[in-house]
Amino acid sequence: MIGYDVTAEFGSDPEAAIAEAAKRHSNWNRWGADDGVGTVNFLDDAKRAAAASLIRRGASFSLSLPFDENGPQFGWKRRVNPVHTMTSTGMDTPEQMGLPHGLSVADDAVFMPLQCSTQWDGLGHVFDHGVAWNGRAGREVVTSEGDFATGIERIAAPVIGRGVLLDVGRALGENGELPDGCPITSADLDETIRRQGTSVGRGDLVLVRTGQLTRVRRRLAAGEGWGSYAGGPAPGLSFETAGWLHRTEIAAVATDTWGVEVRPNEWPDAMQPLHQVALPHIGLLLGEMWDPDALAADCAEDGVYEFLLAAQPLPFTRAVGSPVNPVAVK
């Protein structure tokens, strides 16, 4: 939390800290040399069946931002907001279309980077010194034709199970929000679990709410735009949580921020050091720009922070990420 100094625990050299954490928390070969889904292996059939029993009321919540031209992207790394184009409309007459008995149709198309809004980072999204998940050479398995080892299509079916909301913003923040640049530590996650009276364990899909999106939403309502939401300062997971993410054996973690981990990152000039451990070494699926606010309000009201969560990516063959419309059902 505020005041935590990562250098006091891990030293001032991020490269050394990343190397040590990668070695200590590696899941390489845990599920065999050919594995392509990482910690999603923890989410098995029995856990999916058990998760179905969490539905009591049938209330459902979409955890996705809208996919439209008014999204948060501003062009960094060639990421733009979705461009939606109508290819045929109600203005096209049956005569123009040449279809029988007065039939006409509307069709549309979308262009967008796969990581421009609510999405999963696939395991092939990040390398550590050129090495991909499970110790593979990144240049050999992720080419100009896509990700041949961990393509996002491999998890198109299994990412449905017990979801757990850790509302750190409400538990530990001021007015339900953490300030930008605030690192969330393992102790903060455990304290949130204690205050909520919930649990986190093997195969869970964990959603961490910081409250940043709530703050951004107020700016949008005031006509001030998204600001630096897609890449700027944000509360988020500290590098220190790599051990927590590994030992809890969760299947995936997602947040209401652009990059899951705290930004600015905890070392000067560092760039997403937790990603560099979580994706290629732990094999952990990371979700970004999720919208938990409506769900969080409901959880705060009824005191229930677990639910069935369906969060399958679109099965774009050999993609290293995918848009997703996660749905929580209570």
C-alpha cells in the first residue's frame, strides 16, 4: 500500500529482482513440455462444476467496457479504439441487393487491436530476454504468423469458473478508491480477503478492483475524457505480489486498470516487471481494463464476493490477446 518500497525488499536492480522472482516462482514443465495454457490448468472440470453452485439469484453483470470509438486508447503502440463500419444498412433497398421477395439485410465490420479495451493478455504477449512461457524461444513460437505455442484459442473453452472479487479500493482506499501510483501488496490482498470474509485458492479467477475506473468515469461524465487511463499512472499490483500469485495457484487475475501492475512501475525506467514474471514464468493469464463497478456495488450490498465467472476469449487463431466480455452471475 502507500509507502511500500519495493527496493527495500528486492534491491535497486529490477533485472536482478526479475531474474530471482522468475526462478523462484516458475511453473515451467509443471504440466509438461508442450503445455500451452499455464495456470488455466488449475481450473479443471470439478472446479467448473462447483462454480455453478454459486448461482443463487441469477443476477448477471457484464464486466466489459463498451467497444466503440469513444474508448480509452490514444494511439500508443498502434493501439486505437474500435472502428465500426456498416457494410450494408436499412438504406440499401431490396432492389439494390437483388434478394428475393423484398428481403434486405444490414451487415457490419469492426477493425480493432485485440487489446484495445477489456481483454486478456495471452501467455505469448510478453517474453523474458526472448524466452516465452515454459522456456520456449520466443522467436521460434511467436512469429509473424502468430503464436504457435500458446495462442489464445487454446483457452476459448476453459476460462469459466469461480470468480472472486477483491475490492481493495473499498476495503483499504479512501471513498472506495486507491490513488494513482499506489502499489497493492500481498498483505493488502490478504487483508481485503479477511475484511470481505471470502477466500482465494486454486483455480479461482480473481478480479482486483482498485477504483481507478470509477475515478475515470467521473471525468468522462464531466466531459474531461479518458486522460491517461490507457497507459498512465494507476494503482495496481506490486511486483512483490508475484509470490502471492504463484502460491495461491489462481487461474487468472484481472483488474480495472490498463496494466494490472502499479504505474509508474516501482523501479525508475522499469517497464511492467510483474508481467515479465507472471506471463512467461508463472504462466498466469492477465486481464486488463475490466469494469467491476456494478458487480462491486452488488457485492458490497449483499456481502457475497464469489460468483460464477464466464470469461472466455474470442478464439482468434494464434493471437497473443483477445477482447472479452466477462460475465459474473450471482
